[in-house]
Amino acid sequence: EVQLVESGGGLVQPGDSLRLSCAASGLAFGSLDMTWVRQAPGEGPEWVSAINTGGVSTYYADSVKDRFIISRDNAKNTLYLQMNSLRPEDSAVYYCATKYGGHWGQGTQVTVSS
């Protein structure tokens, strides 16, 4: 059974940082390109970031570029998203997902509010 389990979300103030993790099991994690996607209430999913299998190539939405850093540890089957300088508009449920194949986690809530 494929499982992607996100963690690390929470309530923070503007300007704070959070690090999200996504623990993968039941799939060849090291052979898969991975992504982070977020969805705010009442809005559609928004692609946030992606990383290739080796972690060398990374991609970011303009809205998070220079603030978020995606990374992965293939030995631990874990994907990360370091989020810095958080803004209220970053509030959403964050999902990790395989770039192809349609596997998604259950999401972790990030709320940025003063």
C-alpha cells in the first residue's frame, strides 16, 4: 500500500518558518519525482514545488520562490519543504504527491496569522 504522510504543519505568525515532512512507503521513493501542492479554502489546488529523483533539480512557483526550499532524503524515504518568511497567503493544506502516478498524502494544515 502506497502511503504519503505529511507532518510539520501548524499555526505560525507572519515571518516565521516551518518545515514540512512527507514520509513515503510502499513505493520506490528514490525513483520518483515529487511535488508539493497546496490548497486554500475555497480555492483549487496550487502547485508549489517539485524535485527530481536525485534532488539536484528543483522547481518553485513564483509565489514561493526564494522563500521555500524543497529537498529529499532518499535513504529515509522522506520529502521536505522548508518554508521561510511565511505570509498569510501561504495558509493552506499542504500535500506531498508523486509528480506522476497520482499518489497524494492526506495533507497538513499550515496557518499563518497574527
